[in-house]
Amino acid sequence: MSNLKTLFSNKQIYLLLYILLAMVYVSGTFIPLMENDAAQHAFMAMRMYLKNDYVSLMRGYDAYLDKPHMHFWLAAFSYTIFGLNQWAYRIPALLFTAIGAFSCFKLTKSLYHKDFAHFGSLIFLSSQAIILANHDVRTDAVLTGAVIFAIWQLYEFVRNEKMLSLLLGSVAAGITFSTKGWFGVGVIGIALLCHIAYTKRWRILYNPKILLGIVIFALTISPTLYAYYLQYDMHPEVMVKGRSNIEGVKFILWDQNFDRFSSTGFQKQNPDYFFFFHTLLWVFLPWSIIAYSGIFNGIKNLVREKFRYNGNMEVLTLGGFLVTLILISFSQFKLPHYLNPILPILSVLTAGYLYKLTLGKNDKTLRIFLYIQYGVCVIGLLAVVGLFGFTFGSPKVLTIIVCSAFFLLLLYFVFRGSFSSVAKKILVVSVTFMVFLNFSLNTYYYPHLLKYQSGGQIAVAVNEGEIDKEKIYILDKEYRWSLDFYTKHIIPSMTIEETTHIKDEVFVVTTKKEKVDTLRTLKNITVEEKMVVPRFRITKVSAKFLNPSRRASQLDTAYVLKLKPKRIN
């Protein structure tokens, strides 16, 4: 082999990276759904599908007053087409991620240069949080794709005032609202206002076409508002967390995001104002350090120019990302995936920063970033070796073969690959590393980890006929969402008091040993352990759990109990 340029053209190397990333995303569809959120959301959409009730959002047998309907509608629609399975649940997320990647491509091309357009989309697709959001699917993948599509289309409207861009952007903004309330709309508005303010295109706000955009937005969100009206405003008796007389339309138009911002109704608060700044290190892996530098460089240039307009600069991405980041940092309720909707604009910003360094022939800085990426690769490779060798036993042969091929390809790109620029080598090496890392996680780590998710294990026994799914109950609303989803059955809840009145044998599921002991004290039922399943809260992985010699000490237990009424002679 001579060098990479003789093997791949520019188009071919980009195509190869997209194919490699597609393999990662497809491998993620085979991972069982994780509890709580992904499995819970899949169940909620399943309930819509099975009961043909697309108005009521229900968490088990309780009304669900948090996120709006769009994510669940899309999943239920996917079930209708592709069947009730985990792949169908993930399809809307994959589609909106593809839309997001295309939007990053187009926006990078418009803001910077066509030669770096693929940088924007590939940085987005290879970011750790975006990959994670497509197998641990919540509302974020749909929200993220819709946000960046709306920003791209409405930026084009500000630039050229085309009606189609306004209409598409307005529909996309409506989808973001119908997915997670005003948060996504806020991200869109902040990015565009920063752009308008910097370019002083205030006259666009007085364009009468905008009224039509507002109408389109209102029409797009109207099904969601109507669903809230039907579930809550029309039924004041519906109880949520001990409250009735809930105004559903008011909740989604006003209360929802403000309650989250102040942590009203949430048990856990997070007063760390720097939470999102340091969380970005892993969320935007492997691009975090380059992104931080790009943000700092953008701020420095703005200050140097005294915030005066410079045609060689843009603040749509910098302002959209940074202002949103600062605002959400004041929220009293914070989770890492709140960053997802602003990762696309950070991807475009990072691509633009690499473009500027390349244009300015700043190879010294680019080589520093390349060596940083090498360091990230080494740490990641050691982590994968540690997982393969010291956690859950030997990987499957296919996993070893494919991961070895990715590893050899990565080595070739590092040591033998010849590229037209240092920035391109950074891109190719970083994306290939993320392919290697996440294919390893998707085919080895997550499947082994999810064996400790008790709901899925119990579902296997139910589906194999060991337990009659028409006779199984959860005890006191201890929901096991994966159990419901993988049995394709809405499992009812039973209280301890209700067990004393059973007429025939039933099976109850609990994770509370004290409840098992309480049931054993009841005089009119017999209790038999049908299954005892080791369990672990897989979203809270620790070093002790990963250590096979100490894992047993970290496990809890899930019980499936067979209850029978005592026959009194």
C-alpha cells in the first residue's frame, strides 16, 4: 500500500465513515431497551398502540404529566408499520438523527465552506451522546433532529426570505414543542436572534411572511394542545401526584418548562452551575477539547472586534450554544441529555473552527489537536481492553473479528494514512475511533450489562410459558417497564391488601425483601418463590459492579412470587 490518497478519494473516505457509523447505529438496535426512560417510553407508546388511545399519556395506570406526545406518537406509528418490537421503537430516533446530520451538513456548508460540510455531519454523528441517544432512546433524538433542521431552515429564511424555508422551519419548530415543550423552541430562537442581532438584519422580524410562519407553528402544535385538553381540561377528576383539576393546555404552554427549571415536582435538585460545562467532556466525546477551544476562540474574536459585525465571523452557532448553555445551567434540575439539542450547533461550530484553522494554515494548533485525539484514542482503547478482559468474560467471535478490523483500520489511518490536511486526519481518526469504541460497547458491554435488568429476564420466562402473563402483577406499582414491553402486555398492579382477596393463583413481582416478608405473614395466602433474579440499576454502574469478584455484593434481587389462596376446610 502506498498511501490513503491512492485508496480513497475525498468522496470515498466520507462514504466509508458514514458506512462505519451506520454499522454502529444499526448494532445499537439489537440492544435491549434500558430502564427507566427508554423502556418506559417504549411502553407508553405500546399502550397507545394496543389500546388505540393516542390522546392519553399514561405511565402504567397513572396519568403522565411531563413530556408531550410527539415522541410517543411517532413510536406508536412505527409499531403500526413495523410491528411491536425494539427496532420499531428506535426507528423515529434514527430518522431524526439522519435529518439532524443532513441539517448539520447544509448549515456548515452555508456558514463556512462546502469542503467542510461533511465535517459538521460526521462530528455530530460520532458524538457520544448522539450515538447513545439512538439506542437508549428517549425524546432527545427526535428533539435534536427537529431543532437543527428548524435552525437551518429559518437561517435560510433570514438569508434569502424564501417561503418554503419559513414553512419547513415553522413545522420543525412545532415538532420540537410537541416533543419537549418550549425548550427546543427556545434553542432555535436564541440561535436565530444571535444571528439577527450580529448581522443587524432586524428588518426580517417585520416581514409579514412571519405571520404565516406563526400560523403554521400554531397548527403544528394544535394536535398536542388538543390532546392535553381532552385528557385533562375535559376531565378535572384526573389525578396526578395527588392533584386534580389540572389545566393540561396551560401546563404545556407555561408550567412544564418552568417547573423543570425550578425543579418543582422533582425529588432531586442539582445546584451545580458548572454541571453542563464539565458534563460536555464526555457528552461531546471525542470532540470536547476542540469544541472548548473553538468556543474560546470565538469569544476572543468577538471581544477583539468589540462585537462589531465581521463578514468572516458568525455567531449563530456560538451564541446559540453558549447562551443556551448558560441559561440551562441555572436550572435546578439537570441531566446530561439536556445538552443534546445544542450538540448539532456545537458540531457546526467545531467544524467551522477546524475550517478556519486550515484556512489560516495553522498546522501547529491542528497538530496539537491531532495528538490530543491520539491521547483520547489510547485511553479509549485501554478502556475497551479492560472491558473485554476483566468484566463480563470473553466477547463473541464476531465481536472480536469486527472490532479487530476497526482497530487495524484505525492504526492504518494513524500511521500510514495520507490526507489533504491535518484537519481531515483529525476527522478520520476520531470518527474511526468512535466506531471502534461504540461497536465494542454495543455488541459486548451493553448486552452483558442488560442481563442484570430484571424486567427483561422475567419477560423471557413469561414468553417461554413458565409464567402465565394473564396472571402476573407488579406489587404496589413497582413498575418494570421492560417486563411489560417484552411481554407485549400491560401488566396490572396489585397492592399487598389486594393479595389477601385472590381467588386463584397469581404471580407478583417485587424488588423489596420486606414486602416478601410481609406477604409471608399473611394467613390466607401461600407464598412460593417462582423466580429469584439478580438485578442492578444499570444506569448507575460502578467500578465495584464491573469487578467480577465484587459484583455479587452490588446486586439487588427481584422476586417473582406465586401466591395461592389457602383452602379453608
